Amino acid sequence: TTVGCCIMKPIVVLSMQVGTKGARKKKKKKEKEKKKEKSKRGRHSSRDCRVEKREMRVRDLGMGFDSDEIVLFKFCVGYCQRSRGNYDLALHTLLANGSLPKRTARKVSAHPCCRPTSYEPVSFMDATTTWRTIKSLSAADCECVG
């Protein structure tokens, strides 16, 4: 049994070292990917799909709440030209060359739209000093959809 114990310890230590080295490699790979993503994001135009924020009075949101409180409202703005796929390109051509009836063409969106992909709740105090929360009111993330 002593021999088995001595043989096992070096194997365990060796496997732990390999695991640590593998974890370091994974960490370095993730760091490189993050840098790549940041550089990609840096090349995006200020017109690309993104979240913007504005301070708004609750009353101005049109949700029927009587409150002069100011909340941070987040919304999606921007264009999605980079996200156009084969469908969008073909549809654009058909619209441009008149292949689709004009009545139909007026109702068609030939490009993806910048829309929220997740939402956040917004909390505030109303005029009767009651705390209120409106679920899914503010955009958390935006992407080109469609």
C-alpha cells in the first residue's frame, strides 16, 4: 500500500499542474478574444445599433402614472446595414426593380431593425408616495433583429 501511495502522489501533482497550465491557456485565449471584440466594437460607426440613455419624467413616458420623478430610460437607436443577410439583399433588389406590387412594397421592411433583446424594470415613487415598478420598460441590450 505504501508503494501505491507514493505512485499516486506524483500522478496527482502532475495532473494538477497540467490542469493549471490548461486553465492559464484558456484564460489567455479569453483575454485575446476580449481584445478582439473591443477592437471590433471600436470600428463600429456611431450610427450602429446601440443603447442610449435619457433622463425622463415618469409622467412623460405615457404609462398613466402620476409622478414627476426622473428615471433613466434606455432605448435602442441606430442602423443595421452591417447585419443584412441574403434575404434582405434579395428583398431590397426586388423592391428597387419593381418586382413586388407597390401596395405590398409599402408594407415591407427591407432591412433588420435595431430593437431591444432584453429589458430592465424601472422603479419610481408616484404622487401618493407609493413605490411602483414597471417591468420590461427600459432596454438592457439592443441588437439588429429581423
